Amino acid sequence: MRAMHDLLKQNSEIWDLFTRKEEYHPNKLDEHGRFFFAEADLKNASRPEVSRYLVENGMKVEFPENKTFAVCLTHDMDDIYPPLSHSLLSSACCLKSLDFRGLAAPFLWKFKKPEHSPYFNFSKIMDIEEKFGAKSSFYFIASREDPVRFRYDIEDIESRAGEISDRGWEAGLHGGYYSYDNLESLKSEKERLEKVLGKKVLGFRNHYLRFKTPETWELLADAGFGYDSTFGYSESVGFRNGMCHPFKPYNLDKEREINILEIPLAVMDVALFKSSGSFEEAWKFTKDLIDTTARFNGVITLLWHNFVFGCSFRKDWIKLYEKVLQYCSDKGAWITSGEEIYRWWENGFRF
């Protein structure tokens, strides 16, 4: 992508946005050590100005079967066993709707085997996506450390994770909370997941979207990942560096391209509904970003956590997910996993 970088360098404002120059020496970090985005930083987040610049200057993108744009579906597997707070919320939701049968359901699985947990819902998610000819990526935690609670041992879900690969979906790594700036941790977690899966892991997204520009990209490349999909907003939606296309990052300090593909995250369920006042507003935000991505023949990455599909208090989030899949399918999108996007981009894209 050297030619792309050369073109971007011709416009200093576009180049600074693409490289996220302001993140190199941040004045303020949030509570999780991430770059702090003020309201002013987010005002143009819905406008992929860098992608626009590239398309206007000759970048042409093609997808399989003459699809005009792509949707990268992803799921962060933060929990396999519902935390108490989720169980209580689900019960309260059932009580409010007078669903007395479902009232105790969030707790009953504990008296059975762990695989009866409602968050063991990989098949359910894949079945939903399969109806739309879609595939997705599931990012699993393989870290033993977490600041909030024990999550799960990846070895305990070997057969379920294997089903994901067997059906043609992707299992990637959801890097631990403390791993985004630690090479040894990244390598160790990658090896642990690969041992469970019996295959190489290509895809990565860090827990809590913790990320340090550009160091995390360098570490991920050194650890042997093919692509990352952490680069997005934790409190909002949109295009963090003006790109609605995958790209090879550039290290301003070392003045070189980083050998990893970034498939930038545009919409995370939690951030979407946090910044929306209603279901209708959440849908409008998402639809506008999809339409913008389609206009530039780009790739829009969506993140819906697996817990959404296993609890009573997030039914609207499932409804929106299915509405998005229907809309993108009707628009003729290629709806697939990060791994498939990565392989296509690496083998087929030329600027």
C-alpha cells in the first residue's frame, strides 16, 4: 500500500487524520488508558474523509461476485457465563413483562452443566447470520487476568469453538485487558487459543478496545497476527481515522508502514445504544454509516457482543442486528468475517 501512503502524504490534513497524529502524544486518557475523545473530536466521525480522498483520486475497490461494498460482522466473547448483574437484569425484564416462566431462567442453568449457560449461544448467532448468507468473527478471551472478574477458561469451550471453524466462521483472539501493550502476553494468548482451535489465529481485537497508537499495531505485527479490528470508538460510532476501508497503518516515528491490516471498527452495540436516545435513532445512525460506506465501496465493521443474544433485557439490540442484516443483504453487500475480508484484501486489493 505504499502508493496509497504516498498519495495521502500529499495532503497534510488528510495524512494527519489517517495516521491519527494527535494520538501519539495524548494530553488526556480515559479511565481505561485509551485516547480521550472530546465532543469536538467526534463531530466529523461519520464522514470518512480519508476514504473519500482516496476514491476521488483513483482508488477502486472490488469485492467477490461484483458486490459493491462489504460488511464485516464481529462478536466479542466477553462472557460465556452471565455475571450476576446480567442475570438480575434479565429477571427484572421478565418480571416487568409478566413473563413468570422466564423469571428464574437466568439462574437455572447453574444447576446444570456449564454448557447450558445462555451465553453459549454461538450456534444461535450463526443460524441468524446464515439466513442472510452471512458469516462472522468470534473473538475469544485467552487471558487469565481481568480487572473486573473471572471470565472463562478457553480450554473449557474447545468443542464449541471448534464448531465455529467447522461451519466456516472465524474464531479470533480477544486480547486481555492488559495485553494491548505487552508482546509476551499477546504471543502467549495467541498460542493458547491456537492450541484449543488446532489452527493459526489471524484476527484480533483487544478487550475494552484498549489501544495505543501506533505501538499496538507494531506489537500485533510482531506477534504474528494478520489483522486487527480494535481501531474504533468505545463511546460513539463512526470512522476513527476517516477510513471506511481496511488499511495498512503507518508509523510516523519510524517512518514506515506497519505489516498488519487494520479493519477499522465503525459500530459497537454498547456505544451505539449509549449514544442513541431510542431504537429509531440507533437504526438511523447505523443506516447512515452503512449508506456512506456503500457509497465509497468500503467495508463497515459491526460489533455485537454474544451476551446480547442470550439475555432478556437486550431484545431491541437483537432486533436491530437482524434489521441491519436484512438491509445490507437487500443492498447486495458481501457480509462476512474479518478473516475473509483480510484474505480478500491481502490477495486481491491493489491501489
